Amino acid sequence: MKKKFYITTPIYYPSAEAHIGHAYCTTICDILARYKRMRGVETYFLTGTDEHGEKIQKNAALKGVTPQEFVDEIAGKFQNLWKAMKISNDDFIRTTQDRHVKVVQDVFTKLYNNDDIYLGKYEGWYCTPCESFWTDTQVGEEHLCPDCGRPVHKASEEAYFFKTNKYLPELLKIMDENPKFILPLNRKNEMMNTFIKPGLNDLCVSRTSFDWGIQIRENPKHIIYVWMDALTNYISALGYDSDDESKFKKFWEDPDCEIVHIVGADISRFHVIYWPMFLMGLGLRVPDRVFVHGLLDLNGEKMSKSRGNVVSPLPLIDRYGVDTVRWYLAREMTFGSDGRFSPELFVDRINMDLANNFGNLVNRTTSMINKYFEGKVPAVTELNERDKALKLATETALRAYETYFDDLKVTEALVEVTELLNKANKYIEDSTPWTLSKEGRVDELANVMALLTNVIIVATKMISPVLVETSEKVFDLFHLSKEQRTYDLNYEFCPFTGNEVTKATALFPRLDAETETEYIHSLAKQ
Ligand code: MSP
């Protein structure tokens, strides 16, 4: 594992307010960042907003405000949402900030002087909402945008182009030599078959048809096309090409920093193909991995503001707590595959994993320790076969969890935790502590309580990058010292003898399926 970790979300368009889809990607990045920090890896986590482009200019005009006023308001709402979701980003970059604008202009100049960019004429099918030009084949006979399915129109303008084929051999070499450059692995074939094999066009990197963007210094009637502007955020935020390049040196140039971009399937080609090429043109290192996550739909329909079916995470957080929403997002959809948000799935998932499994285990254990051992964790003595099996299951789960996380398999790592918790609940049923107590088998009863405490603390540490509030609550219930709260794979077995234990009051109350699904359905309709 590298010593440092730089992780980024896409920078979101503040053309409308954030919905649960944006929250999904940001939450996963946050979980990865928190996991790395917990492992002692120096981590830098970036998110932000992509504030230029025709769509934003149009939306601002519709609202009767300037584009800057428009994005200021929505960017503020994004930031508030991330606070409410306990997102631990180290920085929030906005592409209208001076620190970014200057770098984008310099990047353009450098690439132009390097003969990577030339002035030509662009003709093609343009999709305004996606701000993308498409070819005849891509739009098909119906002339629909292959990304969003909306109608496209013919457009032509003088424009600057980036010479993609100049860097294609180098890109293919990187993809070959580093098989984990694009993750999950099947996404690589998709990139090759859809975009690279049919032949790459040079990429249009400027516009003259609207002016809400960063001007090209050498030819001010052009603005820099939104993707070259947007992608540059990953280095401008680190201070590339500024008076203080210390963060850039630390988190980009140092080969001992792992650079990971997490992006949705809708924008993978920009990150996997063009962004590495821009970096090559600038003589900079390319990222280690681009992880392409699937998209989340709502009850089977693509989420979009215009269809009126977006769900904001805020009312969910208000009603169910931030951990519940974070857990649902990370656990329900296998990271890397497409997924679904539905009120029924939400309620089922929360009841199954948090109320019945995790919450129940903590409630039962803390209550039994109070009942049988006056609220103090007893010491372990000789273990029987069942105890040994639970001890082994704990160690095995911990190792598997780390391996999955190191491969960015977030959901799989969390499944390890829920399976371990299931085993612990089953261990209670099999050990029948109530019978051990009745029969006065104190040593055996003590072992059961000590082992359950052990499993709960290990599992809570594993789950803590997701359940940021509850994990602290559980540590408090077991009166853990600061040292006892740290995470260590080679942990000491049952080191909590003598710790006081407070009886839990329902950590995650069971949700009433009918009332809550109805409530969540009403959110999507508003
Ligand atoms: N501004 C560009 C990205 C530039 S990055 C240099 C953009 N913005 S966006 O607001 O449209 O956000 C796209 C990203 O938001 C997706 O790639 C994905 O990470 C996330 N999601 C948006 N809708 C989503 C779902 N319905 N489901 C899951 N993630 C979603 O494209």
C-alpha cells in the first residue's frame, strides 16, 4: 500500500440541486478516504463544482440572475449537503475561482505551444444538456444523444482541437501495463470497443457559441470547452502551476501517492481517455486508477430533474439519521454496478442490517453484560470450540475486509462486516447465555460476553468509515479509551477486560415498512 492517497469525486454541475445520485458517489469517496486515514495513510480528498457551460448560462438566464449568482447559490447548497452527510473532504474546488481559472488558461497555452492543439472547424451533432458533440453513428437515425437520450442538433463552429492520436499509443501502453488503471475490469473493454477501436476523433476543446467559460488568452472570442476546464480541477486544487506547489508535489508528483478518480459511467471516457492525454501533453504523471461506478435509478427510472423524480438526501437524513443514509448508499448497490433507489429497498435494508443485525447485537450484549456482570466486561478464560470459531471468523473477516477495501471493493468489504455480525448473533443463540447463567457456568458465560464485546468492537471499527456517528456511540457504550479506539489488523484479542459497559437504548429503531415507504415515496413526487 502506498503511503499517501489522493481521491477525487467528479466536480458536479451546479445546474440544479444535488440529488441522491451525487450523494452516492461522494459518500463512497468519503468512505474510502476515511478508511485510508484509519489505516494511517496520509489522505487528500477533493470534491467541488463544475460551474461553466451553456446549460448553466441558460438556467441562470431563465431565473433572471447572473451565471455567477446562480452557481454561488447552488454551490453553497452542495457544500451544505456534504456537511450534513459528514463528508470529510479536504477541499472544495469551484471552477470559477481564480486559482482554477489561471491554471486552465496556462494549461491551454502549454498544450498549444507543445503543438498538441490546433485551430480548426467543428461540425457535428450537439447535445446542449450534456454539452457534448456526437458523431453521425453515435446519434443514430433518430438523432438522439447517446448519453441522455434527448434530441441533438447540427452545429458548426471554428474551434480548437486537441490531437488525441498523438498520445493514443502511450495511453494504450498504460492500459496494457497497468491492468487496474480502469476498474472494474469490464469497463476497459467497454472503453476499447465503444470509443477507441472505432477510431478516436480529435477532441474539440473550445467554443465560440456562448461565453460563460474561461477565455483563451491567445484568442479571447473562444472559451475553453468545459471538459478541459473541468478535468484540470484535479491539479489546480493541489496548487499546480501556482506560487505554492507543495500539495501538488505531495499528492500528485510523489510516486508514493496513489491517485484515484472515482467517476460515474456517464463520464468515464473523459477520465480514461482525454484526461490522461492532457496530462501526457503537460509532461505529468497520469492517475493510478479511474474507478467507474454504476448509476443509480429511482424505482427503475433514470433520475432527472426534468422528469421530476429526484430524491434529495436531506429529508432522509432528517428523518433517519446520516448513518442510515450512508449505509444504504454504500451497501445496497454493489460499487461498480448499476443500482436502484427505492423506498421499499431502503426500509428493508435498514431494518435488516442496522436494526435487526448490528443494533440488535449491541443491544443484547450491553444488556447481558449489565445483567450478568454488573456492567463490566469480564475476562476470558479457556475457549471452547464455538468460541474459537467466532474468534477465527473475526480475524478472517478483518483480513478479507482489508483486501476488498484495498481493491476499492467497498460493498464487498461491508458484506464481510454484516456476515460477521450475523455470526455473532447466531453465536448468542447457540451459546444460550441465559442457560449458562441459570446453571451457574460463570466462566463460560464470561467468555461469551468477552468474545461478543471483542466482535462488536472489531466490527464497529470496520464499519466506522460508513457509520460515522454510531461507531462513536458504540465506543462510548463500551467506555473505550482513545487508544482502544484505534484500528489495527493485528489487534490484541479481547483487550477490554474491566471496561465499563452502558446499556444501549435502541441504536437503530426498526422502521415501520408501510409508514416509511409511503413517506419516502412522497419525497420523490415533490
Ligand atoms: N461536471 C461533470 C463532471 C466533471 S469531472 C471533471 C458532470 N457533472 S454531473 O453533475 O453531471 O455529475 C456527474 C456525476 O455525478 C456522475 O459521474 C456520478 O458520479 C454522479 N451521479 C449523477 N447522477 C447519478 C446517479 N443517478 N447515480 C449515481 N451517480 C450519479 O458530469
